[in-house]
Amino acid sequence: MIRIAVALLLLAHPIHALLHPAEIRNLGGFLSAHHLPVGYGLAWGVVILQTLGSLALLAGRFTIPACLGHLLVLAAGIGLVHAPNWYVVGGASEPGHPGAEYSALLMACLLGLLWAQARRSRPDDEDASSRQGLGLVRIAAAAVVAAHPLHGFIHPEGLPAFGQFLQSLGFPFGLQLVWAVLLIQTGCSAALLARRLVVPACLGHIFILAMGIRTVHAPRWFVVGPGENGMEFSLLLIACFFGVVLAHWRRVSPAHRP
């Protein structure tokens, strides 16, 4: 599930570039400005690599080279574009300067897939390797979400404005609701990091992320590249948490209890 979600989210970017060739020219100019040779050709190489890598992940074929190719592109993007900013959404994000958290989470998912695939040397290793790869995704997703309420606790001066925004949408007790969201996100992330109450913690995150899409991010899509403040990052987080829910729900059912 996470493999397919990552592939579709990554594929949206080269498809957009192919439909809007000016984006590829702009990327080529950006790469040339950073003293990279053959900037326009390199931009086309990135688009083709992302397209082929995403199609390979969707088909479940050549998973290891596909993950490695995506990891290379994402790491270069963090180094050239996103660092040192972290946030792509929320009150700590900088308009026009998307941070690294979305790319970092994508890389964690790809590393989890890479770990699961590389460790499947014997049939009896498959379940263990999948659990270990999914464990990496669980920790990364929980840590990424935890950064948002922690920023709110450290910089509470921006919370009243968010509370007023929620009240403008018809929600009662806007500021109190904001604090409730921060506390729920913190508790759910702590539970996931400690691997306790995994299913309710994931469901709590999924509910808040879905509400965020409904009230803030939709119908915009991109958070990096051609747009900002869209919903692709939230959808990736939902896919991560939903995958963890399915794995742990199966594990705690009567037929699978130790």
C-alpha cells in the first residue's frame, strides 16, 4: 500500500512537468544557476528517472533500483532547494520556500521499501523484513507529525490566529480546538514512537489529517514544486498511518496473537 501511494505521489510531479514543459525549462535554468552541467538535459533526466521509477514501483518490479533512483533525486532536491527549511505546511512554513519534511518522509518510505525488499533473501524472511520496513515508516511519520505540535508549544503566539481561522469556518471554541489538536498529535506521535496503542494513535492522526485536508489544503495538490500548501503531504501521512493500522490490526486479531 505504501509502495503504491509513494509511487503515485511521486509520479504526479513528472506528469505535471510533461504537461507543462515550461516547468522543465525552469528546472533546467535553476540547475544551471547552481553550476550543474547541462542543466536542461539534467532536468529531463530527472523527469524521466522519476517517471520510470514510479511506474516500476506501481508494477512491483525493479523495486530496489527504483527506490535508489528516487532517493537520489529527493536527496539532491533537499540539498539544492529545501534545506535548511523544514516545514512545507503549517504556521512555520515559509511561503515560496518549501521545506524538507515532505521529501524526508518520502525518503523514509523508500528506505522502508528498500529494507523490506533487500532483506527478502529467504521466504521466511519476508514477514520480518516487511515489519522492519514498516517500523521505519511508523517512526518517521510519527516524528514528522510531532514537529508540528512541538513548534506550536514553543511558539504559541501564532495559535490564536489559527483558532480564529477555525471559528471563521464555523467551529466553536477555536483556540481551545487548536490546543486539543496539538495535544492529540503529541500524544499519538509519542504512542507510535513507543509502539503503544498503535491503532488508536494512527486513527487519531488520520482523523486530524483528513480534517486538515477538508478545511485547509483541498483542492490544491502540490506542497513542493509547482504549488504549495496542497494536500499531497497529508495524503502521504494518511497512507503511512493507514498501512501501520492494517499491519497492527492483523497482528492483534485472535488468529495472530502469540
